[in-house]
Amino acid sequence: MTATLARFVLGGSGLLFRGGRLYWSWIAVLWVAILVGGAFYARQVTEGLIVTGMTDQVSWGAYIANFTYLVGVAAAAVMLVIPAYVFHRDDIKHVVLIGEGAAVAAVIMAMLFVVVDLGRPDRLWHMIPLLGRFNFPSSLLAWDVFVLNGYLLLNLAIPFYILFAHYRGREPRERTYFPWVLVSIAWAISIHTVTAFLFSANAGRPFWHTAVLGPRFLASAFASGPALILLSLQVIERVTPFRVRSAVIDFLALVVTVALQINLFLVGVEMFTEFYAATEENHAATYLYFGLHGAWRLVPWIWTAIALNVVAVTVLTIHPLRRRRWLLNGACALAIVGVWIEKGMGLIIPGFVPTPLGEILEYAPTSGELFVSLGIWAVGALVFTLLTKVAIAVELGQLRDPGAAGGVREGTRS
Amino acid sequence: MAESQGLSRRSVLTKGGLVAAVAALGGAGVAVAQAEKIAQGDAGVVSDAFGSFFQRHYKKMSSDEILAAIARIERRAKRRHGADIDVGNEPPLDGVVFGYAINISKCKGTRRCVDACVAENNIGRDSGIQYIRVLELDQGGLDLDRSDHYYDVDAVPQAGKYYLPVQCMQCDNPPCVRACPVEATWMERDGIVVVDYDWCIGCRYCQTACPYWARHFNWANPSLPAGEVNPDTHYLGNRPRPNGVVEKCTFCIQRSRKGLQPACVEACPTGARIFGNLLDPDSELRSILATKTVFRLKEDLKTEPKFWYYTD
Amino acid sequence: MSGPKALWLRVPRRGWLVVGALAMAIVGVGIALRFDRPSAAEEARPAAADEAKPAVADEAEPPAPDEPKPAAAAPKRQTPAEADAALEALFKGRGRSLADAPKFVVLPRKDSLAKYPCTKCHDNSFVDRRVRPLVEEHRDLVFEHGGGRFWCYESCHSERNIDSLVSLRGRPVDYDESYKVCGQCHSQREKDWHFGGHGKRAGAWNVASDIPLTAAELLVTERERIGTWRDERTRLNCTGCHDAHSPSFKPMKPSAPPSVRPGIAPASPTRHVEPKVWEHNRIERKVR
């Protein structure tokens, strides 16, 4: 068994170094972004977080904004897992491993964004239970660390088990993995709910202290995550021999449509509750949507995001438009960007403006923050690329255990 | 078959070696940056760096470990700031829970309390951190949104205004303590909410959770001129703090646990600040709470601050 | 074994329903009556309405006639000490008296008064009671106290002994206990001061005007100078912070405003002035 496992790991790793020009130029671009981001991060570690644009007034910025968005993308893998394993849709089962690979990449990115946001990343071991002090279950951040790590393990273990079975030319035993699939479905909902609770637990920040934050997070997650997977699947179809049935794309498009509709409804609900009886609790929402006492920097961002989402949901809702692939892709891209703005900058920053003492100080990320963020996105893209490369090879039968009956076939260019 | 396997194994090894080299270079880059940071702070004393890396939580350390940690802090203060300091570790006094009251009829907004606090607590001079923030409000209401934090006038009090100093409320039900993922902040027996600066990971979730904007972060290495360092410090209080950790008002724990008044109380020119033991029914504080018109900020959040405001 | 059935078994089901309903009705009426009873507070309050007759009626009432007026006997003379003791006995235990305050020590004043003792210049035999601008001596004295109701002698300063203050009853008050003079008019303040709601404990700076302006000077390295929050209270006298002749605090220059984190541009100040509710209330209030 261990020999097969070693062959699987080595074979998979070896596969990662076989590719054509497109593959290697993509890897090169990613590595450039990673190294540039790494250099800026090294500067941040040396000098401190003063190289970012964050202040005592706005103490969380671009890093946590990206973290929030990516936890949502990670949770969205559940939208493929449920139809694949619970409803036994074979066409979706064909691509579910890609979705889980995306989830792994997203979770790794999210955790990296938290690490780069820390003032003392050298003290990360303080969070390890027993060795350090893990304030569970009191601290929502401890909950988040726990559920994200658990989700990462689940989304590595289950696909690994399935791929390993396929590698050996066998079908994985449903009785082994199905309970864990159910766990991962519940866990996926929980990671984003816990991330929403991270914000809504703060009674001193009325912009976040709302029950609708959890549903908003899930709705926007299920709008942006499947949109990303949808686009990635089409890219995979273009560059690999892997085929995706159009029913899968249609299903994902439907998920994005409904989620985006629900998301816009929840945004509308939030706006009503904030603005009908104009108490001072809505001063953060006023800052976000209309500007407050001369501070207006976020206003164009949020209205752009709303416009993008509205256009996207209109295109997606109209069935004949959704059926046209180029319109669908465009709408998904708009939805991804729109949700990223609305959930990232449009959610984190207004929580801090004005401060609990009524002070208004705006935030703008520095170039260092942007390069580090790009570097982490590149890490996620790299992880996704490598994982899907191996998964596709196994699924297409190109990576097989040479010790098994089928023997190895010389892999084609992938 | 074996040949193709062998070829792939060799190519795996070579390419794997390349990747490992690049990763090692990248990792080395970060490590060098970290060592540089340590070097800036610790002037190359590696053993202190190792000691502080493996240092345990304050509540878990034995007394020997605490003494070693204190020795490290004193050495580091000498290296960084050129000052000889004495780091104490006084435990909470028995039968004492500290409370605070400010008479807003008397506060004139002179901000002497702010300056005394910065001087006493070894706050980094260029970081701009101030534990106390004095708000100037229009008479006729308590609307924090319309407060002016940055009033810069020739004479206070200004007509039609009143002044409300805000600092850590030392809540009895602190949201920051609930929020910290590593328990780097907790409430001591005498009611002070403290931070173990050598345990804090700098995630700033406590800063997010605090409804009074009382917690502040060291965005850079705090710089202290040698002549302005206060040598009388406490491990949980005004000992010089490192980069990347959260700090806040501790009711001058280095003073109050020795029976002395906090710096802000001393420095107030109008006698607007009262400090004392809430468990002592004869204290000035308790008589104020019993007889004066008293309120607390954001009472509806049920944080149970041990910091009151009263009027004449 | 099958004898005649017991009575309660012979009652049909309907009957039990009626009995049950009656029982519930009785219980419900009993509960309602219990709540209808006056509460304990109401019972304790006497029929006070009868007693609280408006006092206006009494004023018109003539004094009780036919009472023989006693011969006006000369009251026995009381020594000052006896008078003080009698006053204390009269007012002891009446609410929150100054005697109930926890004991404290007052920082002496005489050693910090530059011109004390006054007999250095003043001769107790010659007293100039005229109200006039002080141009020969005490030129730096600004008198802004009392609103024109009093002048130096017998309001606060003693005519008979210039080295002493004087109370409203003519009793001498030492300069170290000058709060007894101030407390005659400012009694609420004096009570606050006794109990801790006003004033300062002695500490690093015992005169408010001596508090330095810069942060560096505010660092107290000689810890013995710092005041305590526990142990015996040593409080400053009123005149420790207030100038007795011009007591209100003068405006001061505040210390510098806070700064934002280095590397961040400070927000441009926007002094948002919201109109008061009576200024922007546009609804015409029609008066009937």
C-alpha cells in the first residue's frame, strides 16, 4: 500500500513538471507574482505593518477583505458536492474534484491572508492548542482557524482518497467517503457562517451587528464561488483534453443566478433597515453609500459593485441571455468583481468608519499591500493549477498505477 | 516501461531540486528579513531572540521563567532605548477592584492627562499612540459622531462645548477578552484588563471588538528617547513594548498596584479625575457613585465598564 | 364483589365537567380578588390627603388667643465652646453630615502663603474698612468673588486678628482650615470635597498652576512625590487649587491634539455643525 502511495505522490509530482509552453509560461507568471509579493512581504515583516495603509481607526483592510471573499469562494465548492454525491448527478461528479481543488486553493489563500495581516507572524505557534493557548470556543477568530483547517483537511483527504482509488484503477468505496462528504457539506456552510459571525459578533460596530450578515455572506459566496469555478472549468476545457458537459455549466449558471438574486435582495433589505429610520447606527452605511461629512472614497466603489451585480443578475435571469455562453461568462465575471468589491472593501472598511468614538479616517491600501495580495492570489492560482493538473490526469486515466493491471500510459501533453 | 519511469524519476529529481532551491531561496529571503528585524531590535543577541520565541503565556510561566523574561526585557530596553529599567511583576492587591470616575463638569479639555500618560507609560513617541482621547462635544447632547477629537485652540474651555476624555473602560464584561484567539488579554483579579505583550500575535481582533476605541496597535517599532524612558515599569503595564502588538491603558498598573495614583489623575489641573477601590465603601469613588449624577458610555452594550462619568 | 357502585362512580361524566368548571371559576375569582387587594405600599401610606391641607389657610389663622405670655426672662449666656457643642449636637446624625465623611488630612496652607503672617505689615489695632481699589499693597490681587456682595473684613477676613479668617457667626477660622469659610456659601461643594467628589489628593503637583506643559516634564521619576489612592487621604485645601479672591479657573492652553499614525495623511477637518432641534423645526405650531 505504501509503495502505491509513494508511486502516486511521486507520479503526481512528476506530472507537474511535464507541460507545454502555455503551462510553463502560466507557472512563470505566477511565480513572478509570488516572488514580488514575497519581497514586499519581507519588507513588511522587517518594518512592521506601518507599510500598509491601516491605522488604529481602520485596523483591518485589504488583507482581511480578501480573506473574507476567499472563505466564501471556498464554501462554494459545496454547490458541486451536494449534487454530485447526494443527488448522484454523474456529470457533476465528473467535475466535483475540480471544485474541491478550488476550495483547497481558496482556503489556503484565505489562511495566507490572515497570516500576512498579523503583526507577529513569528508567534503563530501561540494558536496551537495545548502548546499555546487557543481561546476556543470563546473567540470567533479561534473558531475560524479551527473550521478553516478542518475544511482544508476534509477537502484534501476526500479528493485524495477518491483520486488514489482511481489511480489504482478502482472505484472508491462509497461507504468510506460518503459520511465525510456529508460532514464536508455541513462544514462548508459553517466556515462562511463562522466568518460572518466574526464580524457580526461585534456589538460595538453596528454596521456588522446584524443578523442578515450570515445569510448575506452565504448568498454572495454562492454567487461568486460557482462563477469562478464556471469560468475555470471553461479554461480547463480549452487547455486540457478534459471535457465538461454543458449541463454542468448550466447548473452552475443557475446556482449563480439564484444566489445573486438572493444577494441583491438581502442588500436591499439591509439598505431599507439602515435608511428608513435614520438613526446614528446607520452612519457607517451612510458613509458607504452616500458619503459622510465629506468622506466619500467608498461611494463610487459600492455603486459600481451594485451596478455590476445588477447587470449580471439581469443577464443571468433572462434565460435566453444566460444560454449564450459569452454573455454567461461576461455576467459571471461581473458578478465575481461586483461581489468582491461589495464583500471585501464594501464590508470591512465601513465597519471601521466612523470609529466607535465617531471619528472619520478613510483607508486606502498601499502598493505594498496590493503586491502582497496579488502574490497570495498567485499562490492560490498555482495551488489550483497543480491540484487540477493531477486530478485531471487521474480522471482521464493518464496517471495510473504502473503496478496495477492497466499499466502506465505515456501521458499526453496537458 | 522501466526506462520511461527512470527518465521521469530523474527529471523529477532534477526539477524537484530546482523547485526546492527556489523555495529555499525564497524562504531564506524571508528568514533574512526576519533576522534583520531581530537584529534591529536585539542587536544580534540570538539567545534572547530564541528565549523570547519560546516564551510561554504569562499565566503559564513559572516564577523563574518570568524572571528570565523580565531580564530579557530589561536587556532589550538597554539595547534599544539605552535606558536601565526595572520591570516589576506585582500581583493584584487583595480586596481591591479598581474603578475610575471623571467629573465632566470640571474637565476643561487641557489634555494634560494625555501627556502625563504618554510620559509615564513609555509609549512610542513617533507612533502617535495615546491611551486617552479627549472629545470636545457641543453642549446640549452626547453625540459622539459630532465630537471633535482634534480641537486645537488657544484656550479651553471653548464656549458652548464640554469635554469627555475616553480611555480603556476596564470593562467587567470585556468584549476584547472574548475576542482574542490566543488569550493574550484577560482581566486580572483587581479588575484591570491587561495584555501579555510577549504573547500577542497582532491580529487586532480585540481592536475590532472594543466599542470604546481604547486599544492601540504598534504599527512600527516604538521609539523612546533615552532621557524620557520611565524606568519604573510592570510586565503587564508600561514595560517597553515590541513591534506588532496591541497595548492600552492599564490604570497605570505599575503605580496602582503600589498604592499610587495613575498619572492622569495626578496631572489633571482641575481635579476632574477620581481613582480608587470599588470594594472600599469609604472610598471617594464609592461616595461619588452613591450620590452624584453618574453615567457610563454605551451602557446598552452591557460591557459593565469600571469607568464612570459624573457631574457636579 | 360487585356491590352497588360508590357514589363518585355513579356520577355521569357530564357531572364531573360541571364540578370541574365550578372549581376553576372559584379559583379564578379568588385570584382576581387577590390582585384587587391594595398593595402593601398603598396600605402603608396613610390617608395623607386629609392631613396635607394647604399651608395658605394657616397663615390666616390668628395666633392662639388667651395664652398667658410668660415673663421675658433673660436667657443664660452661652460660651462660644458651649455654642459649638450645642450646634454639633443639634446637627449630629442629620443625613449626610460632614462628620460622616471618612477621615482625612488637609494639606496646610500657611507655609505656602508668601505674605503670611499678615501681621508682618498689618497692625490689628488699625482697620481700614473702606471699599477702594488697592493701589498701595496687594496690587496683584484680583478680586472677582461674591458679585459685589462682600468686601474683605468680616466676610472672610477677621477684623480683630488679621492672621485669622472669620466665619459668619464671628468665630475665628485658621488659614489651614480655610475650607470652613468657603463652605459657608459653597456648602454643597464642601460636602463633595469631604466625601471625595471634589478636589484632589495631594500628589506630584500640589498646585494646579504648577502642572508642567510638556509631556517630558510630566514624567515623575521620583515616585515619592506621587499621591496615593489608598491609605490616609491628604487633600488639598480649597485654596490649593482656587485663588480665594478670584476662584473660577481661568482658561488654559490645551496640549497639542493627537496625530494619526505616521505615514497617513490626517483627515481634513470637517466641522459638521448640525442645527439645533429648535432651529430646524419647520413645522408651524399653530396657537389656538
